[in-house]
Amino acid sequence: MKDLWGWRNLAVSLVLLGLLPMSWPGLGASATNLRFQPSLLQARPGETARLEIWVDAAVDLARLELTASYDPQVLEAVDADPGREGVQVEIGPVFEGGYVPQNQVGDGTLRLVAQRFPADGSFSGQGIVAAVTFRVREGAPPGSYPIHLDPASLRLMGPEGRPLEVAGLTDGLVRVPPLTTALSGWITREGTADYGRTSVTAIFYPAGPVQPPLNWARACTDPHGDFLLPVPDGEEATPPDLSRPDEGPPSGPHEWAFVRLDFPNHGSECYWMPLDEEVVNIGWHVLEGGDINGDGCINILDIVRIIAEFGQSTPAPCVVPYAPCPAPDPVERVAPPSDVNGDCRVNIFDLTIAAENFGLCSNCP
Ligand SMILES: [Ca+2]
Ligand SMILES: [Ca+2]
């Protein structure tokens, strides 16, 4: 019992913190809940968003009346029943084969009254009441647009018109995202003050279930470590030597970029970034030095290479050769292969950087 009470206290705390919905099926008396599913959808102008209305933990439900409101300047309902005057929502399995005295969407209001066919009896449990598809109007400004279930309008009734209690309502939300035009960020490296020429490569994925990427782009950091990578238009296959993650993007309503950071003799880093802002800032990242042989880990093989070249040097200025981000002012002299920090010498600093990062491995595919 102590554990149960501990769990309940935790649940109450989470509800107070707003982390759990106000009702959850299966805990104590059933609490009937009406909600939009998914509660958040992302759609750009011209795209559609389909939201289902679910009832949870219904007990003896025979009739439902509801009104929901939305912004008609942004959202336009798509007609699910062309044979009937006006614009209708789809009727879900809960009321399939029943009576639907009211079913109209328009001018920012969704009104639905549905009753089960008496011979089918009442409905208990969890099911889909209806589904509505909205199209985002062309020119709709970026923002979040709720589909609000009006509590005062809501009536759930049992077979004899007995009112049923509704414990919770969850609105739907259609998000019109800003079009991401670029990625930005700040990438530094250890043991140097010249943060230029780190390559930032982004592979762009559409929202939704696993699909191939749309296109890709690459930028190089400037000497301060800053970069701005414009999102390309159109579609372009990723080059075969650019390895992609096995898994698709994380779930969620956003489009995604898979970003990888590379520089010779450094561990590569990879990140999934949601494209949810006009300019998505990937933040500050420090590349760890010491992967001399480029196998993705910093270990004894790299230390051995540094020791083998220890003491080698070339007069400064020199460049670390890196084809994806060539030096803006090419110089003839090339840094020794095991020069981690790019100061044209292989010495104790390079060894120290590699030793401090000993055991680290890249998270890139
Ligand atoms: Ca290595
Ligand atoms: Ca060095």
C-alpha cells in the first residue's frame, strides 16, 4: 500500500505541475475524457491537418453534442460528405450507423450532434467520435492555432438522456511553422584560437514517418567559428560518401535537419535539429581533438601516431589540408599529419589534447 500511495502522491504532484492530464483511465473511478488526437499538428499553408476527436473511458454513451471553435482566417475545413449541403466532419466508429442531426463546420465553428442507433446499444470505453480535416489557408502567418472544445456546449448522454460527467477536455492545436531559411551556430576546437574551416553538413528531412531526405547543404565556419548555412531549395540526393543515420528523424510535427560537424584529427559530432524557427541556432559545440587516424575514436592508435611524429614541424603559416573547407588563402606549407591544433608542430600540446580525450568516440554514423 505504501508504494501505491507514493505513486499517487507522485501523480498528484505531476498533475499540479501540469505534467499529467487531469484524467487517466484505469485509476480509480473512470473519468470520461474528450480530446483531439493528435493534440498538436504542424502544417504549412496549402497543407492539410487531420484531427480525430476521441472519447476515453466512456460509460454507457448514447448521444454526444459538442461545439468547437477555430480561426477561420487560417483554417478551412475540408468537406467529408460532398453529398450533403455544407461542410461535414467524418463520423467515427462510436456513432457509425447512428443518427447525426447536426454536422456542420464553417465560419470558425464545428457543431456536431450524434446519437447511436438504439438497437446497437450504448458505447463504453475508448473510441473515435469524429475526425475533421483542416486546410491551412495560403498566406496564413506562422503561429499556433487552437481548435477549442467549448465546455459549455458539451453534452454526453446515456440511453435515457441521462447526463454523463466529462472530466477532461483537450483542445487540438495546428501549428503553422515559420519557414526555416538557415542554420547558424558557433563551433570551436581545442588548443587553438583559429576556429575556421570546420565543415557543417546538414541533411534535410520532411516531417512525418520515415522518408528519404529532401536535400543537403554544407557550410564552413569562419575564423571565429561562426557559420550560416542556408537551407537549399528543391530536392537533391545526398552524395554517396556522406553517411546518413540508419534511423529516420525523431517523431514530432517538425521537419528535421541531421547536422554533422567535421574537421581533420577531431572527433565528428552529429545532431538532429528540429526546423522550428526561421533561423535554427544549433548552439555552441566544441570538437574534441585527437582522432588522428579518423576511425571515429580517440585511443592508443592515435597516441602512437602522435608519438611517431613527435617533434615534426613546418614553418608557420601552414594549413591543415581539408578539401570540404579549403583555406581561403592557400599557402604552400602543410601541417604535419598528426598536428591536432594546427600550429604547424607535433608536440606536447597535441599529445595532451589526445590524452585528455582518450576513450571518446564520435556519435556520427
Ligand atoms: Ca582514432
Ligand atoms: Ca600542434
